[in-house]
Amino acid sequence: MTSNIDRRSFPRLQAPLYSRPARMKIGEKKQVLDVSLGGARIYSDEPQDVGSRLDLELFLPDGSSLECTARIVWAVKLPKDAVARFEIGLSFIDVPDETLERLKTVLVADET
């Protein structure tokens, strides 16, 4: 999934962020690998269909959380010894302005 072209058009994460499927009060939170105002890259132990929607709860460094909806844009099965079974690329959709404003508080512009 990597290429020589940097397709980033949004600021990136400046602090650790965790996620899990929204409205699941139990279950392990997984570290978000990469996030911007446009989407995220996460780990998942559950297979996800490309094109499907995922309601996601993001846990911010200050202990608060926010919910957003994303579309699965790619999914890669990881090796058996990896930290999760899949790596998933997400594109945020239907994100309220107030959610984007809160997400901006943990993002920093790329230095490239």
C-alpha cells in the first residue's frame, strides 16, 4: 500500500490516539497508526469489507472521546505474528464540524 507519492493533504497526529468500534463499551482499544482530518489507518482483528461503513470511537489523549463514521478504503491481512489480524485504511464521512474541531486539537501540520 505504500508508494513514492505522499498523498497526505491534511495535518497528521501529534499524540497517541486509540480507537474501537463505536458504542462497544467492552473490547480492546487499538492504537491508531495514522490519522488526519480526512481519515485514519487502524488495526483490526475483524475482517472489514472495502467500501463498507464503520462507526468508530476515537479516544483523545486528554481522556475524552469522539465518534465518527468512516468508509473502508483498503484492508490488508497481516502476518500471524503481527499485533492484529488486519490493517485498515479509512476515509472519514459524515463528520460533524464540532467533531473535526476536536480532532484538530491533536493534529499538527507535516514538516515536509
